[in-house]
Amino acid sequence: MRRHAAARFAVLATGAGACGACDYRRGALDPASPDAMLIQILWWVFFWTAAFVFTGVLVALAVALYRGRGRATAQGSSPDVHPDAALERRTERAVLAATALSVVILVSLLLASVFGGRTLFRSPHAPLHAKLVAHQWWWEIQYHGKTASDLVTTANELHLPAGVPVDVELASADVIHSLWIPNLHGKRDLIPGHLSHLVLRPARPGSYEGRCAEFCGLQHAKMDLRVIVEPPAQFSAWLTAARRPAPPPATASAQRGAEIFARGPCGMCHGVVGSKASASAGPDLTHFASRAWLGAGALPNSALNLRAWLEDPQAVKPGVQMPPTRLPAGELDDLLAYLGTLR
Amino acid sequence: MTTASERTQNDAREDARLRDELAFTWQLARGLRGWFSETNSQVIARRMLVTAFVFFALGGVEALLMRLQLMQPANHLMGPDRYDQLFTTHGTTMMFLFAVPVMQAAGIYLVPLMIGTRSVAFPRLNAYAYYTYLFGGLLLYVSLFTNTGPDTGWFSYTPLSNSQFAPGKRVDVWSQVVTFTELSALATATNLIVTILKLRAPGMALSRMPLFVWAELVTSFMVVFAMPAVMLASMYLAMDRLVGTHFFNSAAGGDPLLWQHLFWFFGHPEVYIIFLPALGMVSSIVVTFSRRAIVGYLPMVLSLVTTAFMGFGLWVHHMFATGLPQIGQSFFTAASMMIAIPSGVQIFCWIATLWRGKIELRTPLLYVLGFVAIFVLGGLSGVMVASVPLDLQVHDTYFVVAHLHYVLIGGAVFPLLGGVHYWFPKLGGRLLDERLGRVSFALAFVGFNLVFFPMHLLGLHGMPRRVYTYRADAGFGTLNLVATLGVFVLGAGLLVILVNVLRSLARGPVASNDPWRSATLEWSLSSPPPAYGYVHLPCVTGRYPLWEGGIAGVVRDMDPRQRQVLVTSALDAAPDHVYPLPGPSLWPFLAALASGVTIVILLFTPWAVPIGTVLGTICLCGWFWPRAPHEPLLAEQP
């Protein structure tokens, strides 16, 4: 009961409106890694300090107003050009004291920030490597193994093992993007011509929202990265499955779909390991059907949505580089059947 | 032997004669040609103020449209292309076409009146600056209304803004608008610096200058150092796009980060360029309505100067996410946090002044109180974004949108609106309605916080900036709805101000010289002042001349048949010599037109450079063509 009241108070105090806060994904305020946790602790240190300073200033202002109004009533409004020197000195000393206090507060915050930052970027040893390449407007993800055939290429879904640091290499294929997974870490820009690294240390299994944070053109809004943190055993199982080529199409319809994919417009840009399609300009589709979203967060991945997406991607995600797929209705059904087998 | 009363009568007759002669010498040019040749600094400043507020309204409408689009998830009011043009134009308008020009216009109008002179030092340069600014703004809006508005953000990061990813003319328009309006800002800053340092009334030593004039002086120096960086950057960008240089192309040895350094080396000082003059307005208002001298004049001045220096040392906090080395980041974190100290000192001094004052709670002071609350909150969230770890979470999110609007609207627009209510009698000659003023303040204050406070939370919850839409399951709907509803409250507050101004101009009570019983020189003039300002240039013996027994003495024996100003020494304002100012001329307008034509041709071909050189040379020859030595404008009176 008391907790409920406290929550209501928080909602009122933050101006969030009637219990809208209950169903929020709380992003940076819901850390799922030691790094995000550190930043969150620092956030609350800064927040409460700021709240203290803000209250102090407003109280001082209110008292000043009260006293000043009172004096105006008592003494009229003749201007005071040469105030009493002793009183003026006292006032200036008060200003000096407030300034000194501000300096102390700021220096403390500075130290907290600098030491927090040093802990944050003390690169731990990372046994797993992944590479993230940002494109307009999707994410290409690669896991390198011991041999070349172990390479896994996927898109828009980053799988990570819980409790294992992962060294993510970051690059951009076109313009500047920025990787942001608020539950796991702060941002890191992906700048063409600059390689960079970010070590992610997810601790709590779950599914998290990542997205591009740097304005990167028309579809900056729809450039999401779904991050799936799993227990290490589950992650290994996923990785092993991801290394396998796409299963050969079983039904006749799916087989026709595979043909259409390879010789038709799809194969110009997309690749499916284990088929004739090997292009890499667009997202790799080897295990496409197991992904939750279409078009980097544009639509949930369902047969209905996929049809709409294929027929007119521009209606769903205006500006996206994918052209509409113009096929007779039967062929489109075959293509959808094939895409549905890519698990 | 004359009696005292005869002497007074003689003086009055003499003053009347002087008024007539000055009015004749300084009369405004007439007709259509006259309208374009006018160089009187009050007239130009008024036009500049009106223009800036028109751009403010346009930028506000853009903001309203964006808020309507974001009101609910997956909204279909507009697509990404229109949205990107809107937020780019909104940012560019508010920074380049409203905030900087409006503060400079306030300086151009008020500084000569406050320091006791007749005009700015370079009236023709002033007219040129106004027209370049106007043409730059028109170019931006012509392109927006023809659906070729810039769409890469007001920061226009490369390579998104290079010719590969931004084909067409949109970014070219943006870079020319920036170059052009910053040219105007530089010209005005130079003008203000010289005016303030050389044309002050005799006796107005630097230590007696009103704090608003100090703020304009410091700001103008910042403009001189900051604007060339962005002009250079925008010219590099234009060259990359137009003639294939590779300043920002990493594939050819350039670097996209160079753009960010150049842009933010200007971009961060820009914030202080916008809000230092506003702090000067706050000081004027606080002094007048607490009926006492400011507490800590010297610390106030030093704070302004310190802010100006430090403002150039923290641009990298816009680039923490690019992954610069740790030690460098710590330096910029320290600088970004410590710049809160001079701002804090000023806040403390104002509170102390109110504490020891006799407060008259009028509308201008209400806006100042609102400013303190909003600005302190914005300053505190500024300390947060100065911290590298925190910034990595909130950078490029709605938290920063909230922060920057708290700083810029709270720190600059609220004082400006207070200033509008305060100085309106001096501008419009009539009083604003106090009741409407209070209503406008209440609406603006509540509306502002409704719009921008929820954005802090949106950012922390994960909403990035510059997105034209968001998914329903993201959970951003409620707070965005609150923010959009707040816009209507804020907008209503601003509309009430507009109504108040129009109503007052039509039938407001006529203002006396000094309706607030203020301390500074501009209030010794009629409202509005005549084109020549002062009949006799005043002499000054203190910081608050009108509170210290009125104007201490006057300068006599200046020739009223010439547009003369008195040049004084930079530190102590000791009279040095009389300097004649040029009269109206069409050439500044023509020169601005030539620059405008050049800039437009430059959108298409580099041949604009030689064409512009020829046009510019012709105009400057006309501008500086030697005149015959001065002939008295009036025949000797009998």
C-alpha cells in the first residue's frame, strides 16, 4: 500500500500523468549490465544533488521575494543607489558563500563523473567478438569463429550471452550512426573511416531495445536493434544453429519461391547461405523467419506484414532502399512460403 | 545683466532651435527609395526586431507541426521527408534567424540610447547587416516552401550532408544561409563593439556601464571569435559539394569529425552568444524593480567575461560519443561543469539584490522569476550532460531536447519577453496592459514546463531525437501527448503577448519618458525617442544616472547641422573628438543585394565567386565614393 502511494507520488512529482509510468520500458533507468548500473548510480547522485540545489535556489528566491515585497510596503519605492556599506558587505559574503558551496558541489560531481568514467571504460577481457556494421537503415551483425566457415552473418538482432563480456567492433557503411542499448551501456558512434569498439557485459537475460541515436537520414526513426541476452548455453545453441545454412525448401511452393528469390529481384541484394543467393547489399536472410521484426523494427514479422512489406516497402518505411516486389499473386505466395522456411 | 528666468527662457529657446535643427539633420529618408536607403540605427533595429519575431513565429509553427506529428505513436500527419525539413528549418531558424539576430537587434536599439549617443558607430554597415540577414532568412523559407528545405539537421553532420547522401540543393541552401546570416552577425558585432567602446557618454567609464551594455559587448566579442569557425565550416561543406574538395570525406583523406569540431567550436559558444544578452536584460529588470543598485556589479561583469572565455573550451561535450581519448574528455567535462560557476554567481547576485530590494512585482520581473526557475533547472541538467558517463546515455535523446530548451527558452526567451514588456514603452511609445502581461506569463510558464519537462523522462526511457515517429509498444505515447498539449498552452501565452502589443499600439495609454522610474539613460528620452536621440549628449557620473539626481551635465557646442557623434576614450570615456556619421544611402542595400545574388548563384556554380567579386566591387565603390566636404544643411538662421 505504501509502495503504491510512493509510486503515485513519483508519478505526480514527475508530471507523468495517471499511472502512465507503469508500462514504460524504463531504458537507462532499468540497467541490465554493470556498466548501465554504474551510469544509473551516477545518475541518481547527480539527480539528488540537482534536486537539492534547485530547491535551495527556489527557496532563496521565494524568501527574497517575500522580504523585498515587505520592504516595498514599509519603505516605499525611492531607489537605493548607495546602500549601507556594512550591509552590502554582508550580502556579498553570502553570495560568496553560495558560490563556494557551488564550487564544492561541482568538484564533487566532477570527481564522481571522472572516476565513474574510468571504471566504465576499463576494458575487461572479452572472450567473444562480434562485429556490427551500421547501414542506412539497418544493422549488419557478424560473429567470427575459429575458421572462415564459422562466420555467422545476420541482421537487426544481436544475440549475447549473459555474464560473458563481448567485444563489439563497430563500423559504418555509409553515414554516421550511433549504437544505443540503454539497458546495457551508453552510446558509441559508428563513423565511416573510424573503427571503434564497445565491450558489452549483459548480466540479466532478456530482450532489450537498441536503436540508432545519431540522425542518419530519412529512416533514422526505424533503425532498431533487438538485443537478446540468453544464458550462455542457450546462446551457444543459437550460435550453432545460426552457423547452419538455410534448410532446403521442402514443399513445391517453397521450392518455386527459392527459385524466384535467387533469380528475381531479392537475390540482387539479399543473401541466403545454402542457396544460390549470395549478395550482401541488404540484410542476410538465412534465418530470417526466426527474427521478430521486419525492416529493423518497422513491423512485427508475420506473414501478413511480410506480404505488405514486400508489395510496398516505401509505404511502411518511406525512403528505405528496398524496391517494391512486383510479382504475380501466385509467385508472391511461393516467395512468402519460401521465406517462411528460413528458420 | 540677465535675470535667472530670462536665462532659463533663453535656454529653452536655444533647445527648441536645436531640436528643430537636429530633427532636420536626422530626418528619416522618405519614399520607397528612402525606405531602402534609411540607415538610422533605431529604424534598422526596429525592422530587425520585427523580422526576428516573424522568424520566431515561423519557427514556432514548425515546432507545433512537429509536436502534432509526435502527439501519438505511428502518426501519419507527415512523412519523414517533411519532418526532417521541419526540424532542420526549426533549428536553423531559431538559432540563426531568431535568437542571435533578436539579441543583436536589442543591442542596436538600446545600446546607443543607454550609453548616451545618437547612433551606432557604422550606420551603413548596420543597414547592410540587416539586409544580408533578411535575404538569408528569405532564402531558407523560399526553399522550405518549394519543398527543397534543408533536411540534414541544423548541425548538418557530414557525410550525411555530402553530395553522395544529400543530392540536390537542400544542403547547399543550408550552408549558404549559415554563411550569410553569420556574415550579418559579424558585421553587427563589430558595430556594437566599436559603438560601446568609443561612443559612450563622457564620464561613462567601463565601470559605470549598464550591465546590459556589458553583456552586449562581451557577446559581440564572442561572435567575432565563434562565427568565423562556422562560416569556414559551411564554406568547406559548400566546396566539398560544389567543386569536389574532400575536407570531410574519409575515403579521400578528409575526416567527418573535422566538421564536428569546427561546427561545435562555434555551436557551443553560440549558446552563450544567445543567452548573455538575455542576462543583461535580467540585470536591468532586477535593478529597476528591486529599486536598488545591483549587488556585486564587479562579480557580475567578471562572470560575463569568464563565461565568454570558458564558452570556447567545452565544445567537445557534444562529441563524447565519438570515442575521443579519456584524458581529453575529462578536461572538457571539467570545463563544462565549471562554467556553471559564473552563471551561479549571477543568479546569486540577482537573488541577493531582490533580497535587499524593495520589490515591485510587475510583468517584466515575473518573467525574470520564471527565468530563474527554468534556467537553473536547465543549468543543472547541463551539469548532467557534462559528465561523460551520463552524457553517453542521454546524448541525442529527448533529455537533451529538454535540456537545451530549458537553457535557451528559459535562459534567453523568458528574459527577452520580460525585456519586451520592460522596454516596450521605449519602442512603441505606449504602455502594455499589466493584466494581459500577467496572463501571458502564467500561460507561457505553465505551458513551457508541460511541453519540455516530460521530455527529460522520454530521453531516459529511450526516445532518441530527430525521429519522425515511434512505435506504440515503445511506451512513449503518454508523455508525448502531454508535451503536445502543453504546446497549446505555451502558444496561447505567446499569442496573448502579441494581442497585448497590438492592442497597446492601437489604443494603449501613452508612455511618459520613464514609466518604471528606472536608472539608466534611455529613460531620460521621450518614448519613443526622436531619430537623433539626445538633444544634448549627456555626461555621466555614476552607474545609475537617473537615480543620482538626473543627468549630471551635457555636452554643448556640437554642430546640429551635421550627424555628429562624440568619440570618447575606451576606458574612461573622456571626450576625444567629434565624428560625423554618413547619412542615408542606397548602397548598403545594393551591396546586400549583390551578396544575396552571389550566394544564390553559388548554389549552382562556383562562377558565382568572380561574378560576386565584380558586383561587390561596384557596390563598395559606390558606398565609399568620396563626397565633397560637408556643406551645412541649413542656411544660417537670422
